[in-house]
Amino acid sequence: MPDYYQDSASEKIFQQRKQQDVPPSPHIRDNDETVKIMGAVVLALLPAVLFSGYLFGLKVYGLFVIGIVTAFAADMGWSFLVKRPLRFDLSIVVTALLLTMNLPPSAPWYFPVIGVAFAVIVVKEFFGGIGYNFLNPALGGRALLIGLFYNQMFLISWPDPPFGSISPDVVSQATANDVVSGATPLAVMKAGDTLSNQELLDAFLGFTGGRVGETSACLLLLGGIFLVWRKIISPRIPLIIFATIGLFAFILGPDGFFTGTWQHVIGHIISGGAMLGAIYMATDYSSTPGTKAGENLFAVGVGLLVVLFRFYGFTNEGMSYAILIMNCFTPLIDRFLRLRILGEGKPTPFNLKFMR
């Protein structure tokens, strides 16, 4: 009789590798490796990255290149400093891409240098490298840039395809003359107006003002579907975030409670950094809870914070800080909602251990 445990594929892989150097979490008993996982994320982001140049000009490609080069230089410098072998796992490329996608198209060259270097060295390596960081590195780098260059980080450029953009100064002047609209979809909704069907379509396709890689909800969604198909991420966290944002966009409507229209609901889901944050940054393995119940609570918290920032905050956005705040609560969530050890106590919902 075969031993279905000892003869399983995952057990064979485990037995082969248990004597080797074990990399940091996440640990998946499968043929997937960190390079393959991060490579899939890079592929998922690539359409939105390429489309950003079509929208905002060839300059943004330079920002991506500078960010990636900085990531490799920072990783190599840190490895040399701590006398650690260089690990080429593509996670630093993902960090560079995500941070650059969160920059305004008008960002100078030193923005990705400062942001990516801080994200790789401080947010990631200071805490032990990939798998040990408690904050999303790209969002940590963006938070630093906002603290250093607040006004520049909130400048909005408008696309002028192919491969051109309208600078923020020109947008301000043109808005005064009613030549183009200088308000993003989120600004329009915060002012109490309703997005037209054309504005919703532009926001979904990406032909609207915004940051480098956040405008095309369509391409970001397609990349997310690819990651779900490859089983790199679970759809639960993004879907719960979208559902929470959509529900409260309806409840907190422009004319009082429960006055939100379907345009408000869809507009809040596809506009700003909601798609980019929910799909690619709120699903980060190391900075999110380790149980399904914890992930669900994390996602609801992100959605609620986004709503609070958008409806009652000083800015029209809020996704990045919502994720960072919930990243800080992840250890507490894991503390109170951890999986029960086999034979520990009575059965509980979802087999969770509720700490007292």
C-alpha cells in the first residue's frame, strides 16, 4: 500500500529542501519560488506600466528605469554592507514598479531615487528583508516622499496621448478658461457632483488625471485577474475592499445618507488608487494577516479607512495610508485571530483561536 502522505509531491519537495537554507516566509510547499511569484506580479503590472507612457509621455519610462536601477543599487549596497550574499528575487523590482506607479507624472528624477532607496533599505532590509517587513515597502517609500515633498506629490497631470501629458501648471490655467476639466473623478464626487457615463468610461480606461500607474482600472483589473488565475493572490481581499468602499459610497451619498447612485459606487471603486492598492499592495504576503478571518478583517478595515479619508479627510485619496495603518494592526490581528493547534480546546468558527 502506498503511503499517501510520504509519497505526495509536496512532501517530496519538503524532504528535498528541508536540509537546504530555508528562505523567509511565505512558505508554500509547492514548486513555486519567490522569483516565479514576483515575476508573475511584474508581468501583471507590465501592461499598466507600458500604458502609462502612452498616457503621460516617455518621461515616465525614465522614472521606472531610475526606480529599478536604484532598487538594485540599494540591494547590492546593503548586501555588501552586511556581508550577505546577493539574493536576486525580483521583489525589489516589484517595489520599484509600485512606488513609481504612485508618483505624479511630473515627479523629478530624484523622487524614485529617494523613495525606492528608503523602501528597500529601511522598510524592507532593516527588518530582515523579504518576508519580514511589516509595512508594504512601496507605500512606506511613498509616505516618506509625501512628508518631504507634500505639494509636489499631490500635483496631478492629465494625459495627452500618444506619449504626452499636460503639465499641472497648464491644467490650472486651462481649467480657469474651461478648456479642460482640472478635477479628477474623486474631486468631482467629493464636490457633490455625479460622474457622467463618459467620465466613468475614461476613468475605467485610464484617460483621466492621476498618478503614473493608477489611472487605468481596466489594465490593473486584468493584471489582478491574471494573478488570481496563477493563484498568486486570493480575490477575497480586493473584493472585500471594493465591496466596503462601494457600500459606504452608497450610504454616504452626496445628498445625505443612502443617496449614492451607481455612478458614485462605481466611481469610488475605479478611481484614484483603489485598484492599484487593493489588488497589488493590500495583498502583500508579509504585511497582511496569516488567517482568512484576519485577512477579511484587514480588508474591511482598509475599505472603511479609505471611505473616511475620502469623505471626511483633507485629500480625495486615502488608499495608501489606509493600507499602511492596517499593516500596523496586522500583528494584533494575528495575535487575536490565530489558527488553533490540533487538539487545542473546543472547535471554534473557522478553527480560530480567539485570544483573551
